[in-house]
Amino acid sequence: MTDILPPVHPGEILLEDYLLPLDMSAGALAKKLGVPRTRIERIVKETAPVTTDTALRLAKFFGTSPEFWTNLQSSYDLKIEAAHLREELERIERYKAA
């Protein structure tokens, strides 16, 4: 599995594309979403994932879909895990029908 683009954590998207342009802090967003401040701070610091609960709240607030946020997280997780399992995955032969 080769990827041209490096893994991008959803927290980077949240920070760069949403919070900074709106001049909004993680704490202010957390308050508007009704979640602990630390949840949004950890996502923005890229130390916590976007959960389905958070994806639903971000989607409602920013007018996106929850799938947008969960797909960002899923893509990130797959790229990280693929890199971690690279050698093991290379040893697996693709199934060929007889």
C-alpha cells in the first residue's frame, strides 16, 4: 500500500479550516458543542480521535455531514495502521480463484 499523501489528523482540519478562520478557540467551540473543553483541545492537538458523538456535533455546528468527520478519522487511522503493519501486509498473498 503506497500513499502519496501523508496521514492528516482530523484535528489539523478542524484547526486550520474551521477554528483559525473563525478566530475561535477550542474552548469556545467545546462550549457551543456542549462537550468538555479538553475533548476539542485533544483533537486539535492530534492526541485524540474524532468520535461519532463529536462528529455529529461538529456536523451540526459547521453544517457538514457527520460522515465528513468520521471519514477524516477513518482515513487517518487506516494510513497509520497500514504504515505500522506494512511488512506484515506485504507477506499476505492476494486470493486467486482456481
